[in-house]
Amino acid sequence: MREVNEIGGIKLHERHKIALQEIEGSKFLQAKVKDQLFIDHLLLHDCIDVNQHKNAEYIAFLASSAGCFARGPSFGMVHQGGASRKDLLSAPLVRLARKLRHVERKWGVTGINLVTDHVVLDKWTEDALRIAALGEILEK
């Protein structure tokens, strides 16, 4: 049986930082996720739709799987000699490059900067023009 209550389930609390806040006119507390991404914030506030959010998540996934985020070295692995060509040109890195080239062809360097800043690096902005442009870029 799953344990769920007014302040979210166990998995929610394991994966996110949650703050409890009072709801006006209610005896219950509401759970609010504090560590959501900027693209999640845009979806929750109807600045982008579900398909645009899905495209943004895909770009963030490509960036993550391509090794764009710092990770500590794995000391559990055994060194097998020099890197091969396959290691240098990993499939996730190639897929990310193709996706960013597609954005650049259609939107130029401005499009690359918007996607990099707000999807990959999770920089927040309140600039309505940047948000609108990001939404257009994330259309398929």
C-alpha cells in the first residue's frame, strides 16, 4: 500500500526539497516543491505547454548524458589504456550537437543561448520576451 497524504508521498520527499505552507482558509498544509527546474516552473505557470516541456526535458537529458555536467571520477573502474575514437565521439554528445545545430539553423546564436541558459544551465528569468522566444524554440 502506498503512503500518500496532503503533503506528498515518500518518493516526492526523497527526490525533492519540500516546503510546507499554509493554505488560506484551510486547516491543511500544502507541499510546495522548492527545487524544481525553470522549465518545470514555466509549465506550471502555463508559459509553455506539455510538448514544449517534453522537448526541453529531452535537451536537458541529452546534455546530461553527453557529460555536460561535472562528475567526479570513478575510482572503481580499471584503466584500460588510451581512449578510442568511439569514446571521444560518444553517441549522446553527437545527438546533442545535432539538436543544437538544428536550433542554430532555425534560430541562430540567440536560440542556442536561450536553450543553453534556460534549459541546460537552468538559469531563471522573468523577461517575457526571452520566455516567449524559448517557447517558440521548444516547438517541434
